[in-house]
Amino acid sequence: MKTILAALFAIAIGFVAVPVHAENLSARDIMVKVDDRDDGDNRVAEMKMVLIDKNGDTRIREMKSFDKDLITDKGEEDRRRIMFFLAPADVKDTGFLTYDFDAYVKDDDQWLFLPALKKTKRIASTDKSGSFMGSDFNYSDMTRKNLDAYDFKILKEVEVRGAKTWVIEALPKTQDEIDSTGYKKSVAFVRQDNFIIVRAVHWTDSGDKLKYLDVTGLEQINGVWTVTAMSMTTKKNKIIEHKTNLTFSNVHYDQDLNDNLFTLRRLEKGL
Amino acid sequence: MKVFAALPVLLSLSLGMSLPALAQDALDDALGGFDDTPLATQPKPAEPMTVQPPSPWSMSGSVSFSAAYDYTQNAPAVGESDKRGLSRARPKATFKLKGNLPDQFAVPVRIFAEASLAHDLVYTVRGRGNYNATVKNSFERDVNFGELYASARLTDELELTIGRQIIVWGTSENLRVVDVINPLDRRELGMVDIEDIRLPLAMARVDYVTGPWTATALAIPQIRFNKNAPSYSPYDSRNGAAPQDDLPADELNNMELAAQLRGNFSGWDLSFQAANMFDDAGHKETVDSESRIRHSRVNMLGISADVALGNWLVRGEAASTSGLQTQGVPSKDFRRSDVLAGIEYSGLDNASVSFEAANRHLHGWTAALSAEGFKSNSQEYALRFSGDYMHDRVHVTALTTRISPLNSGGGFSRASVEYDLQDALSVTGGVTIYHDGTRSPFKGLGDNDRVFVEVKQSF
């Protein structure tokens, strides 16, 4: 809970299917297209996160989220997001407000409202390697990546659930990036028909663990291809330590979201 | 270690494999760790939809049982209560109701209400006759009406809220400089439930939002002060009857007024505060040879800010409070300047640590004020650690506070571990240690160290 989720939907929502010709694309070209895809705007969605431990015990978190993109004078696409917990009851009405800036040099603005304290506090954290609300996702999984911080390489092409994908290795160029994300290496499976990352494997910098991201639900909503279900599984020596299933429902784009929805006053008032 | 490092090389050579081939196998092995369940792909037509209206009526709350055990109190003197051993055995229920009035109202109206009811069984268990009536009246049955308000959104920018409310100002997490609106429950320092520590006040509140700024104005007709430890309770350092507290009447002339302008910017926040209100703490006056607590009217001007720098959050607050009165120099108004600086580091694995320090300077201080515990300058310190572990199943919190002089002023330290047995069901255990001091409010509290446990089910 130390950082606000920046963009859960960055990997989950809004991937426009674009027919492409794969022959001439480099690994970086592909990742640029992944990064540049149209991910819709003015989104409303509900999320359900199921945390499953190695004994099979489950805990459930439910949230509702509102997203709005703002185009800056420089043409950058900043994103504002306000999110409220619906369940479990002990964290109900806890709220997050995030201003996620397109410019990577600029840290996200994040505020957390704790209803028990009736207080809003700013969160300062450039370290995104921490767990997102106890899940197997960390905050870096949910934010847009700085492509300049990585070397990319196409390893091979494989089919994932019947769809052709590029298997792309991403190696951080600096220790700072490793520290920030918690990953020393990642391999992403990018679908060739729509540039959706449908699978990824992350090598954690500490603990020698592997984390498996797997997209298991994909729908076209309001004309936008949207990931509606995915999981992240943490394994060590091939044994599952913990798993998180994340599903999205009631996803709608192009809603009339007023700018005043994304203010601290609204964060404190709740849904 | 070199032997182990060389092992893959030797293995690969003995098996006739090259190192790149070995690495490729390891990579393929890692990439093969997915389950191949079918993809749920269901193209959906776009549906016309508007954002859900505000949430319907909902009830939430919790039931809990908490117990505390004092392991440091001495045996009582003749005529005193025995404060040793079990000091709390309290079931408690909390209810919250939230909802929206029907659409036929001209503007959206939100209703919020909360209340709690607790009954401490320790008095029954240990014998009600062993306790002073003031203690039983204060703690045994605690009915607490929390916030109760109606909030009307007059326009997208303007909101009016009327009812009992809690207002939290400033950036500090542990020390109060500009957070002066609501009185506090200080009956059991360091042991009060966090959600109950601020006491709501009936008020009218207007908020106006424009760009990054939010302007707030408050009119507070209800006059209410801190709840202090009742006489003869474990946290009462007087060990005798408290002076009568002369409360100003809840009338229009006594209405408290306050305002805040808050701005939230990229990487930093800035707020200005002003308040015309009664001094919550009060001062002693001698009336007809009898000591009484009186509350003078004070003016507070404040400013608070925070700046995010990477994993660091720097906080600052300052306030000037005029109109303070004392017993030592009657009929003279004093002014106090408070300054707070704090820093929080969030770069730890799922944890953060913060430190705050405040200085309170009383202008025009004289030796005549020493008897009341006033100093020209006094300091407060707070160090806090909080962390979430085991996928947010375990929550660790530790807090230590001190007032000056650092080695003798007093304070308390509290550490607790909360474990989520399942969703919304948790058990918490911890310890609070009091550092006996030379100054209020920690003078004479050194014998109150206690361990505590709470089981809580939220719904």
C-alpha cells in the first residue's frame, strides 16, 4: 500500500487491434507500438483481485476505478485515475488518486485517503518494486515503461493460445531501473495482430523467483480490445509460492468524467 | 562458491552441450511455466452506458473485542483503585451508514452517519466497587456518535456539508501544529483506537474547488474540548479531583470560524489555514478561591506543505496562535509559534519510516509560567515505522514519541502486529510502553505499560 497504483490498465485495458506486417519490425519497434497503442479514454471499470497463497487460501479485493487522459501542451498524454476499494470491509472506502505523467522524468503524483484516519496523505515513492496491495503484481507492472531504459531483443516467435507472438527479451540498462522495478530481466510475449502483451516472465532481482503474467481474458469493449482477466504467478524452483487472479468487469470507455472527479476533495468523499 | 559456479560448465562439457545451449534450455524451461487454459475471447458490441450513479445506501462497520493488561502498576495505596492487571475487556460495535438521497432532490445529497457502542467488562470482572465513579462513567459504557452529516453538491465546484464532522488539516502524521479543529480523546494516551481519536463537531462546511485549489470555510457552533483522563483513572497524573471545566455555551456569539486554502501540485502540496476558536487545552484560573479551567479565544494562522523527492517525502508546518492565557500571568495574552519538520522514506520493501520534530515557542515567556509547565521553547518528536508483509496479511506498526527534555520529558512507545486471519477478520497484538517524564501529559504515567490484543471482524 506504500505506493498508489499508477496504471493497472496500462497492461490490462485498451489495446487496439492493428493489422501489421511483422517482417521489418525490430524488437524496439514492437515495444514502441505496444507503448503507443490507443488505450481508450474516460474509462470506468471494476476490478476483482483474488490472492491465492501456496495453501490455496484466498483473499479478495474489489475496487472501482475511473480514468481520464489529459493531453498536455507538449502533446504528452498524462493520465488521472481515482480508485476506491469496495471490499474487503476493513479497507472499504480507502481511495487512491494518481496523476501519471507521460514524461518519465516526472514522478507520478499519488495520494492515499484512509477512512479510519479521515486523512489524505501524499505518497512519495519512485521505487515501484513493492507489492501492489499484497498481490503478485508490483507497481512497475502497472505503469508505463521507459523504453529508453531497456535493451530489447527478439528471441523467437511462438503461438500462444493460437495467436502468433514475438518473444521479446527486455534487459534493463541500469541498476537503477532494476532497483525501481525489482526485475533483472523480463521476457514478453507480444501478439503480432494487435501488440498486446499476452504473457510475460519476470526474473526478480531478489529471491531468485520467476513471475508469470498470463492474460486469460480478452474482449472488445466500446471498440477497444481490452484485457478482462489475467494472472500473475510467483514461482521459486518451479513451485508456486503465491498467485493473483485479476479480473475486470463493467469496463466502459468514453464516459463523461468531470475533471473535479480527480481531486482530493472527491477522494475524501468516496464513491 | 567457485566450485558451484564451475558446476554448470563441467556439466555442460560432460553432456556435450555448449554454454549457450544450456542457457537456451534454461530459458525455454522458464518460459514453459505457463498453464495453457483457453483464452476467453468474446468480442462485445459497444453498449451505451453512463457512469453509475453514486453508490446506493450501504451499511458497514465492525465488531471487535479488545483486552489490555497492565504489567507495571504498583500495588495501590489505601483508598486508591487497583490499576494492576487486566485493564480492558471491551466488546465494541461500530456502524457506518452511507447513501444518497433520491434523485428528485434538486442537487445530489450524500448522507453519512457513524456510531459506536462499547461496554468494558473489566469493571464487572474485577468488581465495580473497586473503581471510582468518574472512571466507570467515562469508560464502562462508551456510546460514541461519530460523524453525521448531509453533503449537497450545489455545483461541480461548490459543496455544502452540514452536520457533525471531522476536519483533518496539515501534513503531519503524528504531531499537531495546524490540525486544530477537532478536539481529541486523550483519556488513554497511546491506547485510543485511531478511528476514535478525533471528536466530531457540529458545523457547516463549504468547499469550493477550482483548478488545483480547494477553498474550505467552516462555521462551528458546537463548543467541545479534549476529553482528558478522568480523575483516579490510570492516566490521571493529578490523582485527585479535576478542576471544574467552564465550557462556553453553544451560542451564536461563541461560534468558531475557520478556513483553509489547499493546493495540490505536481510533486508538492501547500495549504494555508486560519481559525478563530477557543483554546482546546484551556488554562487554570482561580475563581472565588476555587481553581477552574477556562478556555480563552485564540486566533491561529498556519501554513503546511509537503514535497515529494523520489522515495522521500518532506513535510513542514508552521502556526502562530495568539490570545493564549495562563494562570501565572493573568490577564495577559500570549502568542505561541509552532514549527514542525518531518521526513518520510518509502524506499523500503513494502514499508516506510518517518520522523517528525516540532518546536513550540511561547513569546513573552517569564519564570512565572514555569509552575504551569510552560517553557520558552519545548520540543516534540515522533518516529514511526509501518510495513506490510506476507502479501499484506501482516501489518507491523511501531511508534515512539518524546517531549523535551529528550531524556526526561516523557513519551510513549507502541508496537503492534496485525494479522489478517481472512478477509475482514484480523487479530492484533502489541505493547505500549510509557516513558515517565517531568512534564505533562507524561508525568506519572510510567506505571501504565500494557500489552493488548484485539480481534476484529469488519462487515
